[in-house]
Amino acid sequence: MKWTIKQNEKNKKWYFSVSGVDNKENCVFPAYEEIVEQAKKEGVSTENLINAQQFERYFDKIVYGTTVPLPLEIELDPSFDTRLIIDPNKTKATLYIRKAKDEPHNIDKKLITTMLNNSQIANIDFKVLDQKIDAFIEAPDREIELVIAEGTLPGRGKDRSLIPHITKLDEAEDILLRKKLLHAVGTAREQPQMIYDKDFPLSEAQSLSIVAKHDLLYEFSKSELGTSGADIYGNTIPGLPGNDPFVLDLRNITQTNDELKAGCNGILLSAESPDGLKLRIIPYKDATVKAVISDDKMEASLILESGRGAGARLSLSRLKKALDEVNLPPDRYTDKILKDAIYEARLSSAPVKFTVSRGIQPVAPHSYQFDWKVDFGYSNSVSVKRGETLLETFFQEAGEKGSDVFGNTIEINQAALLKLPQTDNTIRVIKQGRKISFVAAVHGELIRTGEKLKILNSKIIDTDVNKETGDIIFAGDVIINGDIDADRSVKAGGCLTVNGDAGVSLVYTKESLLMNGGIRGESRGTVWAKNTMALHFAETARLFAGGNIYINEYSFRCVVKTNGQLIMTGEPGSFIGGNAHAAHGINVRNLGDYKTVRTIISFGQDYLIKDKIEVYEKQTQDNLLELARIEGELNDSETPADRIQELREQKVILLKSNTSLGIKIFKLKENFESHISSEIKVTGTVYPGVILESHGRYYEVREPASHVIFTFDSKQGRIVCKQIEDKIEFTAE
């Protein structure tokens, strides 16, 4: 930091200024004596120099302010001045007096007394103050600051402490788990930086604890207030609470009110440091497998939870071992079914129940054998799609024996006489000889009540979608006569109508969407429609549609993607901020804003293809990570022989998958370059800050323009702008 004293050439006043204040903590400010000496050298009259306290206040502004303050005028004003300086906490009052340069012995005591009486400051000793003012009148100094009242600062209560609710591992468990974490890095199940973290590495952890998501880790002790104080007006100042303990890092840890909770399943690392308690969680969850046989022995299932972070993973050998423990014969399931179970478990963050084998029900004579193609689970309803086969039945003249999951025969005489279910026009019945198929004629929810089957293809919600209603998932049409609260989702298999607004929520439909309101997404709310979408407004939301998107009023800082056209012809019909990917262009009244808001519009390409490319590229990366993990496990001398064969099979599958993905990505990139006839039509005004893009070419709007159309000229390879040609019709008189 550098400081200077310079005279302003225009007003001839002297100023003190600083420069090079990059690191405020390391600033070394000059002493008052140094400033006085420098002022003498520059030719400033030292008797007119401001006092040291004013320099101290200026230095405080530099240290605690957000910007460097303006230069400080260092010469005293020639006129008389007096004022009160009250500390922000109101525990100190200072009287400032400056003598007039031409009349240094003429101080207006009456003015000072009136000011102090009007201040309502308690217990001012006017006699002592009068003596000090008289002494100041005779002194050569031109200014003085006199403390006229002091209150009592409030005391601070006992510092709060952290109350632990964790169970630290004993020494043997601790050592074993550390080895497991390091082994996980070696086998690529965990990223090295999670273990060898520069801010808080595993080696610095003094203790380890296994925690589950939402577990209470620590809570702060109750706050205690210190002794009360008093201000200069005689009012009581409540005591201050004790200081909170310092807690550092807190990765994967959430703090709510006075509690620290685990943000994920994992291993809590803790260490006491001079700066406070260091905490962080390494994601960790060993995979779990449990085999379950139903009471009637007609269904064998696995309850699976995939491993997370550095935890052990699911494998075919683990699943087979669990099924062996319930004595399920190996010929009752296949490796493909077990691989599907592992895949389902990896997609879910919660335990998954997966059926790996079902028995065959016996069929009574002159009855039907039922083969359900949908899984009702533990309820009497299931979501279905139009055209989906629900049930196939086969007429059995003589009946047929059945078998349970263990292969034990179930005799015909134990079979119940089954009748064909009754249906309505939501289900088509197809007869093919002895086979009768039941097929969904509509999207919706298949209901099974007694011997009746029916599909409900619409659902009406007459309230807000909130905590009480829970999330709405329905395979058919949905009508919501209310708002959609934050952190809620609505998913419809058919058309969706929302007669209200949506907050930070997910609104999803496999058909078309109509919102007689809009969405305020706070950068997280999402609206997705397979076909068209229509709404009144959108704020900081994400909108995705396969067809056209119609926004009546405005879109503000949204991410919009459509394989159709974005149309905004209402009032004001403005698209402001954010970005839009519109394959067939946009038609808006106003684009951007006069305040120059960055707005990016891409057009003329199939952006669904681009999304597919990104999905395939991510799958490729995921496969590469899984291949690295497999290689690590193959190179591990502790891996059993049967597991090695399984890993080699998985490796071959992943290598083939990446080859196939590479071909798909190449073809998609070729198709993405194809041009789609499109235009950006602005019937009102387009403002600076708008950037248009197509095929990697950019056009930045630098001046406001009205009534214009932007198109991509594929021959010239650039975006061009032209005026909209109004058609004028003439009528004969």
C-alpha cells in the first residue's frame, strides 16, 4: 500500500489518499506523526491539520469498507463547528469542537448547551465539560473531541459447544475401514481426490464414523446471554449470546438451525484443529442383497441396494449367494434377470425389490390359465399405456398342474376355477383360438376390482398439489384446479392441464400441456412436454417440448428447448434473458430488453439430436469409469476366480457398448449439421445483448431494431437480418 499528500489544482485543497490496497489484512498505515512530517514537507500548515482520530476513522473505512474511500481532505475548515459523535452501539458520546480560524477564542457555549440538552443523553457533567471547554479556548489547538458520556457494554454469555451424536469406530474397525477406502481408490470405485483431499485428507482424520443420510451428527448447546449493559440514554442493552463453535469444511453435511446432519450415506471424518472442528463425509454405502420367498412360495424376489462411493458393489456372485441361502434352484432364474436386477438397483437411490422367479399357478378343468403382463405389486392398480397387453388367458379343457418357485408340483385339485374378467371400452379383448388377450385401449391407470378390469384415463385434482396431496403420477390425462407448490412433481401419461401457477417443481407430460398460469422456477423448476406446450409466463425456469411452445406474456431468464417453434405474440410477448434452442425458430414481439440483458437464441437445427449426443457421450464416460473399476478389480489378487470370469464378461459387454455408442454419436453429429428451414421473427423490438446462433455462426445485436426477421443463409454460411415486408392491400372505391 502507498499513501500520498497532494494538492488539488482546481480547489487548492490538500488531500490524503492511498493506492495499491490489494490485501487489506496486510495494510500498514502510517502513524499520525509521519503524516504531519510529510504535510510539512509538502507545505501544509500543520496548525490547520485534522486530528489523528479522523485519520483513524478513514483507515477503518479502508479496512472494513467494500471499496477504497475517496481521498480525505486534511485541512480544517476555517469556520467554527461543533457536533455530537455517537458510537454505533450508543455506548459512547463525543463532543467535537472546531475553533474558527479568525476567532479562535470565540466558542458559542450556548449553542453547545442547547445541542446537548436536546440530545437526551443522560448524566452529562456540564460543570466538568465547561472547564474542559475553557481550557481548550486557551490552548493553541483548533479542534478537540471530548467524551461527554459513556454507557456500559453488554457482556457475552458462555460460548456454545457441540454436543456429539455420533459413534466413533474403535481402533480395529477404524484401521480396517481406512484400508477399505484406500483399496476403493485402487480399484477405481472411488475418485482419488475424495481420499487424498488437499483441504482435509483421510490421513488427517482423527476418527471415523459410519453415518446414514439425515443422521443427527452434532447439535449446538443452548445459547446463554451475558450480563446486560446500558447506553448513553439510560436504556438497557440486553446481554450478548455466547460465540458459536467454529466448524470447518462441512462437505456433504447440512446445517439446519442448531443441528448438523448427514447429507448422504457415508463415512464421517472428524478432526480437532486450531481453527475449529473439521468435518466432512466421504460418500460410502456397501451394497446389500436379501432374498425373499413369498408366503405361498409363488414368487422369489431380491431386495437390493446398490453400493455408493467407496462401498462394495453388487455382483452376480453376491446375488446368487443370497438366492442359494433361501434354497432357490439355479434353474429357476437366469443371469440376464440378475443383471437386470443390478441395473435397476443402480438407477435407484433407495432399496429396490426385484422379482427374479415366479411359480406357475395350477389351472382347474374348463378354466383359464392367466398370464399377467403387468405387475400390480401390492396394490390393485398399475399405470399402463395404450396398446399395451395387460393379460393373456388360455382355455384349458383338462386343466393343468402348476409349480412353485422351487419346482414343486401343485396338483390340479388345488386350483381355483377362474373366470374371464369383465371389461368396458377402455380395454380391447382379442380372441385367437384358445388364447384371449386383453389390451389397453387408452393410457391410464388399470384398476382390478374382483373380476372386473377398467382403465381410468383421466384424473382431476381439485386442490393445490402440495405436501398433503403428495406428488401426482398418472398414466392418463390430468387436470389440476390449483397451484403446484415447490418441491412437488406432476407426471401425466396423457394431456396435462394446470389451472394455476407452478413453483420450483417438475411438470411433465407425455402429450400436450396447457397452463392457465405460469411457472416461477428459481432456476430449478422444469416443464416438459412431448408435444405442444402453452402457458402465460415463465420466470427462471426450464422449458422443454417436442412441439411448439406458446408463451402468452413473457419469458424471463429461462432455458427453452423446442423441436418446433417458440411463439410469443401476446402482450407484451417478451423473451428476456436466458437462452432458447428452437429448431423452427421463434416468433416474438420483443427480444431482449433495453437494459441490455444477455439473451442467446439458437435456431435451425434439431436440438433433440444434440441432447441425444450428450446422453450417449455421458453413457460412454460412465462405461469408461466402470471399465476402469473392472480393471482394478481384475488386477486385485484378492478377487475370487468366479468373480474374475463375471468381470471379464462385463468388460466385453461394456467395450461392445462403447463401440456401438461411438457409431451412434458419429451419425447423430452428421444429422445435427442438417439445416431446418426457420426464422427469428421480431414484430416489436430486438435489443442489444441478444446473440443469435445457428450452425456455429453468431450474430450479435448491437443497436435496437424493430420489425425484423433473422434467417440463416446456408450458401453464405451466416445469419442475415432484414426488415419485415408489410403487405398493403388496396381496395377499389
